[in-house]
Amino acid sequence: MAAEQSAEHFRGQARLPGFAAPRRYDLRLTPDLAACTFSGSVDISLDVAAPTRFLVLNAADLDVSPADVHFAPQGSDQVLRPVEVTNELKDEILIIRFNELLPLGKGTLVIAFQGTLNDKMKGFYRSVYELNGEKKNMAVTQFEPADARRCFPCWDEPAFKAVFKITLEVPSETVALSNMPVVEEKFNGPTKTVYFQETPIMSTYLVAVIVGMFDYVEAFTSDGTSVRVYTQVGKSAQGNFALEVAVKTLILFKEYFAVPYPLPKMDMIAIPDFSAGAMENYGLVTYRETALLFDERHSAAANKQRVAVVVAHELAHQWFGNLVTMEWWTHLWLNEGFATWVSYLAADSFFPEWNVWIQFLEESTTGFRLDALAGSHPIEVDVNHVDEIDEIFDAISYRKGAAVIRMLQSYLGAEIFQKSLAAYIKKYAYSNAKTEDLWAALEEGSGEPVNTLMHSWTKQQGYPVVSVKLKDGKLELEQTQFLSSGSEGVGQWVVPITLCCCSYSLQQKFLFREKQEDFKLAGLLECQKNDDFWVKLNVDQTGFYRVSYDEELASQLRHAVGANKLSAADRYGVLDDTYALCMAGKQKLVTLLHLIAAYKDETEYTVLALAIQTSLSIFEMMAVAAPGELGNMKKFLIDFLEPFAQRVGWDAKSGEGHLNALLRGTLLTALAELGHEATINEAVRRFNVFLEDRETPLLPPDVRKAAYVALMQTVSKSNKAGYESLLKIYRETDLSQEKVRVLGSLASSPDPDVVREALNLVLSPEVRNQDCIFVLRGVTAAAHEVAWTWLKENWDYIAETFTGHILTYFISVTVSPLATDEKGDEAEEFFKTRTKASIARTVKQSIERVRIKAKWVESTKGEADLGTVLKELAHKH
């Protein structure tokens, strides 16, 4: 019983007490865009379910005076005033104590409050934009995961769903948006009151309010739903591509989920200062400009794909997340893993020529890399404090989550999977669900033991590597947990094995549950007599596991790659698994180098991009492990890449595809990073024309980043012209994608002094806080230690200025690339006194990555034949 409790009882709890629950919020907000403050009041209709003298809800960074709080039980004239209102800063709760017990049943809690429009990109915040050359503030909300409480007092947990009636008092000339359409506007001189339609039942983290000056483009779905893309004034044409994708996506998902889009309108809006990529607020989705806007003349193919995939991801959430919501943050992956997977389904449906399911393997790889750390976490992760939530918006929740869903869909079959999902959505609409609820729906629809099958994938961290040996006509399989450190893990999984042999016409499928199993492959012996015999497990990489082949099988697969016998997804998988095994000390570097050489005739963009990325990371590691071999390594890589670069060239061919455009940028950037003279000279020539004429056809958007990186190779402390020219472009463009291309190149000079200058720019007002990550990401291999020293020197300022995943990014991108134990020790020492809950996981993972790299460096030093093999490869090409 809650009656006897004291305020002390509510402190330090992970969740709010359940003795009262909100049913409806009547919320009124008045933002002051000039003073960057806001005031508001909220009437919350409650159900009091157990006797209590307390009401406990969330509030943070809000001023609430006890005189502005009261409770009115329904059907009585009395108004109960609290004797005490305590705001617990650490727990972000408001504890309201009354003298008497509250009557059971319905009542209304009324609270007035004040707050600041902060500059932290969370809660109710301000974003700066320019209108007719004048700087202005817009007011924006970002509430996920737990920041609605920074805008108004509320039960700020996903399971406390309610309806919201929102009213805004704003300057007359501004556009005011929220989740629902406007019902009425009342003008009163310089201000107006805007009344919005009441929302359906929903969670607090999906509430949204935006006030500023915007233009928009609009279209309608065949059901008559209005879809708009709002942009800064003068940029609305850049919203057309996203608009087109959104209209198609809403119709596709209506069919896929067998439930119509639940709201009367869908607004999507580009926000100049935005911490994440986008946010799926119900009916009012917010985006970074780079994830929503597309400029026909100045956006690259990669930008177009990013917009399509992000729009599809956010709109998938309108069903999966908004209509059916996870019960608690432990099940965040249900939202994010699912939306990530289904965004590829949509992109593939609209743009089949993009081969997005091959590109999806890059998502799986990102998940693999994080999940091979001892410091990873299970897909379903316990969340005990609000500070821990931000850090799980990571590659496990999104990418491993998506990969595991793809594995299950591929195991159950697309049709059964879709029908069961539709049943799940129907059953839990306007309510909350847990991971088990999804498994139950899929189990019911398929008759397969989904719960047992998936338990091992979501409840324990990590994934298996399946080792394969061929002996006397049978395959000997063994599973162990894969860790990048090379250590033995303890996990065991139910692995859906698929395999084929010499061709894709004969495929086998079975569940591998034990530590070891022998498998007789039907027809294996006849097939084995064949000269070009090969066996491939995890066909088309639909399973979330790695495969390690014995030497003979591995060499047969290498020949199959060279002879183009494998599908693109399998060529990707063979390389990615070998690279991971090599880094973990389970395979020799020379084996990996020989394998890379087998990709010399590769035709698929994603596979070649992986070969390039892998090669550059080996090059970076060898700079520490075997600096004397860098010359041969560089020659081998340039000889490997040059023929591809000659084929695609600098200029687009008429009628060429999207993937060719992506490849051109990736290839030329890699050659520039390797210091390839011909590429650098050509880049500088074209750049100089572009500097004088931004519309020149000589530097199309797909190769700009490559040209900028190449230009930066020529920049040093004594010759900074190239750096200054890039800054000029940065300052003059108003296209965010162009700004990001420049920022991503500035730190790629070989001169540490120039890198330091680029890093200092990050902390200046010239770079929006949301964009700092791009400069950090561009730091060259030679300057990782410079960046680490810089991070330490500026840590106090950085930790104070940045929050959430932008702060964790500073750590992971600066610490992870270090490659010696000495640096690992330094990082451990440095963060010992500076860690807090919101960065603890990232610090631990980043230091683990340093240890793994250091180990890889040591094992490479021990490879006696490395020099000989590199010479051979360098001269063979």
C-alpha cells in the first residue's frame, strides 16, 4: 500500500510507482524565442488505483512552485493542495505529497511550470537558422528516450500511454506544428493561439512541438493522407525526393502491416541542429537536414540513398514503435532493429537497382564488430537508470537487431513472417509489447519454436563462429563464441545453418544446437571429385554468425571467388569473416592478403567497398606493426585499385547506375588516402576549377569528397592554401551535405599541426555541435595520437558542452583507433576519474578495441613470411 510511504521510498528507483496512471494530458506551452525560455501548464487526467498521499512523476530542468500544483478529484468540488513538492534532480522526478489520502478513481493533477529553451538538442530546445541574413531561433522538441520531462511534467515511460491535447501560444508570423493537425488558430496582435486535434493514445517520447519559419511541399497518399516536407524558407524544392519516397512508403507499409496509417497527416521536417539522424515522432518526424533534403545538382548518390532509407526507417516506426510500443527500454531493439530491417525492404521495393540487400551486409558487419567485444551487451539489455538508455541506441539494438530479424525471416519464409507480424500489430495496437510477444505471434503463425530459437540470440551477448572441416565425406562442425580478442567465449546458440556445395541448386538447411555435429552432405562425394569443388556455409549471409573453414576449404573458396562462382553476398561474407578471424589472431595476415588479391575482377559495389575498407585498415595496422613493409603494401593496394579507378574514371558515364556513382567516390577517396599521385593531381586540377565555378561539371557531388581528401594530402603547416579553400566552400554553401563533405576531409592532412587546427575548429562556433563527429571521423591514421592528445586537453570543455551519443562518439572515434597497449593504459588511467554512467559502456568498449588492435599488431610482427608474400603480391599485379 502506498499510503504509508515516505518520499525517501521513491528515490533511486529505475521506474515510476504504478499507483496512479495518466489517461490524458491537456498541455499548453508558450515559448519565448527571443529570450529562449518557455512557460506552460498541464492538466493531467489520472486514475488513482491504490491509496496514496503521494503523486510521483518525471520532471527535469523545470521550475515548479508548490503554489502552482493542485489535484481535483472527479465529481467533487474539493481542490487538494500539496503540503510539499520536491524535485529530485538525480532521479528526475517530482514528488508531490498531500496531507490526506487521494480518493481512488479519476482526478485531475494541474501543474504550471517554467523552463529554458536549451542548446543541448534534447527536451524543448532551440535551433539556430538564418532568415534573410538574420539569425533566428526556432523551438524544437526531441524527447526520446527520456526528455519529455524537460518540457512538461509527465509519466515519462513508454508504457504510460495517454492522449494529448496540445495548445501553443506563439508569435503570429511563425508556423506551429505538432503531432496532429491544427483545429483552430486565434490571432491576438503579435501572438496567436494554436489548438491541435487530440492525439490517439501514445507514449510521451513521441510527442512533438515545433515553432519557426518554414516552407513546405505537399502531396497526398491514395487514402487522402496529407504528407508534407517542411524545410527552411527557400529550400522547399530539396524536400521533393523525400516527399515522393514518403508517399510510396506509407502505402507500402499499410499493405505490409495490414493496418492503415493511423493519423490524418504526416509531416516531416528538417532541423538545422539535430543530435540523431532522425526521430519518428508520431505524425511529425524530425530529421537532420542531411537525412531529409536532396539537391538534384549538389547531392551525391550516397545522399539520395541515405534519405530514402532514413525516411523508410522513420515511417516504419509509425506502426512498429508508435502504434505498438516497447514496454520498456530493454526492448528498444524491437523498435530499432525492426525499423532498420524494414527500411531496406522498402528501399529494395522502390529502387531494386540499388541492390540494398547486399548493402545491408554493411549493417550486419557493424553489428558483428561491436558484438565481438567482451564489452558488448545482449540485444535485450537491462536498463536500471535513465542515464544508461542513450548508450544502447547502438549497433546492437539497430544492426544486430536488424540482422537477427532478417535471419528469422529467412528461416520462417517471407509470407508467414509478414502475416504473423500483421497479427502482432493488430493485437498490440495502441498498447505495449515485449520481445516475447513478438516471438509468440511468429510462433503461432509459423508453427516453429521461435521462442526457443531466438532466446539464444537476444538474451545473451555475442554470436558464434562455426568452424568447418571436411573429413571422409562429412562436414565436422563446431561452434564457439567469436571474440575479436581471440579469447574463448562461453556462449552457445541455436544456429540456422544453410549450406551449398559447388552450386546454388543444391542447398541444405538445419538447426545446429550442439557444440559439435557431423553433417553428411547428400551428393557431397560426387561433387568432391569436381576440380572446382567448394562448400559455403551461411548462404547469402542471412545468418548472424561467422564461419571459419579449414585450410583446404578456405583455399577452394578463394578459387571460387576468383572464378566468380559465388553470389555477391557470399563473396562479401568470405572476405568479412576472414578479416575478422585474422584480426582475432585465428588466421594469418598473408592468407587475408592472398584472398583480397582474388577480388581483382569484382563487379559488385558493396563487395569492393569492403575489400577497400579492409585493405585500408590493414595498411593502418601495418604502419604500427611493420612500417618497413608499407612500401610494398602500398604498391599492392594501388595496383589492386587502379584498374577499377580507370574503369569508372572521374566523370559519370551516361546511363550508368547508382552503384557506379557510389563506387567512384569510394575508390578515388581510397587512392587519395594512399597518396596516389595521379589521383591527387587530377583532384587538385578539378578542384581549382570548382573553386572558381561551383556549377562546373568537372567536380560532380559523387567525387567531391574524394577531391577534398586528395587536396588535403597536399596541405601542410607551411602550405595551407587547400585547407583555406575548403573552409571557403564550407562557409559559402548552405547545403548541409556539402558542409559535411568538407568537415569530413579537413583532418585528412598528413601534417599533425593541420589536423590539430581542424580539431580546434570543431570546438569553435563555426561548426554546429551536431556536426563535430564528421571532423573526428576524418582524422588520418597518422594523426590518431594527435587526436587523442587533443581530446585529453579539451576533455573538460567537451564533457560539459556535448551530451548523449555525440559525447560518446568523441570517445569511441578518438580512443578506438589507438593500437598499442601503452595507449590503452593511458586511456584507462585517463577515464578512471572521468567516467559517469552515460559514457561508461563506450569507454570500456573503446579501450577493449585498443587492446585488440595491439594484439593484432603483435601477431603480425610474428609473421615471418609477410615481407616475401607482400613483395610477391606487389609485383604480381
